[in-house]
Amino acid sequence: QVQLVESGGGLVQPGGSLRLSCAASVSRFSGYAMGWYRQAPGKERELVARIFSTGSTNYADSVKGRFTISRDNAKNTMYLQMNSLKPEDTAVYYCNAWSWTSDYWGRGTQVTVSS
């Protein structure tokens, strides 16, 4: 059974940092495109950042220069380093693993940016 488990969320002040992790119990982790998505109350889920099996990345314009996505294929884990956090970054953050034949989601971790 495939599981994606997010961790690292919490409450942080504006300007602060958090590091999210996504641990994947999936075979051939390195072959998946991995992504972080978020959903704020009353809004649709949106892509935050994605990292492909090649290591290439892309980011939403709203987080460019502040967030960094990475992966450790030896640990079956993906990360999202979030710096200079803003109140508008408040959302539930979800981990996604995608391939041509599979699409998996974690249950999410709450990130709240507030003073």
C-alpha cells in the first residue's frame, strides 16, 4: 500500500521558515515526479513546487526565490524549505507522487503564518 506522509508543518511568524518533509512508501521512488501543493480555506488546491526524476524543478510564481524543493532518493523523501513566509502562505500543504500510471496524495500538513 502506497503512503505519502507529510510532516514539518506548524505555526510560524511572518518572515520565518519551515521545512516540510514527505516520506514515501513507494517502490522506484526516483522514477516519480514529486510535488507540493497547497489549499487555503475557500480556495482551490494549487501547485507550489515540483521536482522531476531528472532533478529539474518548477515553482509557482508566488513562491519563487523563497521556497526550495528537493528530494533524497536514497531516503524516499522529498522536502520543501520555506523561507520568508507570508500570511498568504497559510494553507494545508499536500505531497504528491506522479507517474504515467500512478497518482498518489498525502493527507496534508497545516502551515499557519501569523503573528
